[in-house]
Amino acid sequence: MHIIEIFKSLQGESSFAGLPCVFVRLAGCNLRCAWCDSEYSFAGGRKMTDAQIIAEVGRLSPAGGLVEITGGEPMLQERELVPLMRQLISLGYRLLLETSGERPLDRVPREVHKIVDVKCPSSGEHLRFNEKNLALGPHDELKFVLASREDYDYAREFLRRHSLENGQTAVIFSPAFRKDAHGTRSTENCLLDPRELAEWMLADQVNARLGLQIHKYIWEPQLKGV
Ligand code: SF4
């Protein structure tokens, strides 16, 4: 598999936010979201075998725990990734998969917690979502990264259209970050003010979690490998 980096940090997003987590970032992505903060993962990467990846995960987290498979788009390497995920599960790791939802997800082992992005108009990639991926398991999550009021309205309409407003599926609304954010650890780096988003959500009684990328407030937003 082609791997950009493997590192340990705190999980910054999802219902697992704040927990220690080993991140395995796979190379390659077939989308080009306007605000993408992982463009360095689009090409290159080091070729690693399953055994090398598992050894590095074990070195960083010898007592087991949380592992997130991310990218890029990890499912572009599905043929190798699915067996790797099975091995990590059998070793006792709790696995998260962060995916754009563009590739089919039906071969992902059911034990994996899928965090499926639904791209909104500001990303420029909102027409690429594979709606078959809405057949989610009970522990999966849907994430909307929002950069504008138009994105917020799009996300709400998406939830309404797919009967996802009842709270049975975990939904995250997350303000997009400036991809050139530098230096300060502040909400001024968000493309959409979290306070404004919180006020919209409260006024509209949206059944979703407001998710901040907490690693971008703990460490400087431009830092990689945290
Ligand atoms: S899917 Fe993720 S990695 Fe790919 S362009 Fe969009 S934000 Fe970047």
C-alpha cells in the first residue's frame, strides 16, 4: 500500500474527538475539495506491506486502542486496505475509516466505524457522493464540512431528503478551515464562524453535533502529523 504517514495524536473530529489515536494516512485522492487541508496526500507515499504498517501501529500504540484510516481517499486502495483492516480488527484495535463517500463502502468490515463525508457545494465536489453509502451501520457517522450558509442549507436539505433528521444516525456539522491557516490557534481560521453555525443549529433545532477540529486549536493549524 502507499502510505503518506503514520503518527499518533488526539482524534480531532467525530464522536471519538479527544481520544488518543494512531492515524494511518493513505496516498491518493480522486476529489479536489476547494478547502482540502491534505493536498500533500494526493501523490507519492511510501510503499509499505501490511506487516510493516501493523508493526508501526503496534510501536505507536502497543496496548491497542483507536486507529483511524484516512487519506486522501483510503478506499482507492480498497483491494489491499480491506485485508489490512481485518487484521487490525483481529489484533483488537478499534478502527475508524474517514472517507469521502464517493467510492463504494460495501466491502468495509462491519466492525469499522465509518465517518462518511457528505461534500457540500463550497467544496466543488458535492455531486460525487455515492448515495448507496447511506446504508450505514449503527455506529457510523455522517460529516458535513460547511463553509457558508449555502452549505448549511444544503446539508439540512440532504438530511431532510434522506430522512436522517431523527437523530438515529450520528451527524456532524463542522466549520471548514482555511487551507492556508497559519500561526494562530483561533476560530478566525474557520471559513464559517462556529458561533454563527451554532446559532443557526440551535434556532433550527438541528439534530446534529457541532464538530470542531480540535487538533487545529491544540496545535498550530499548519502542523502536519498531529
Ligand atoms: S476528499 Fe478529502 S483528501 Fe480528497 S480532496 Fe477532499 S478533503 Fe482533500
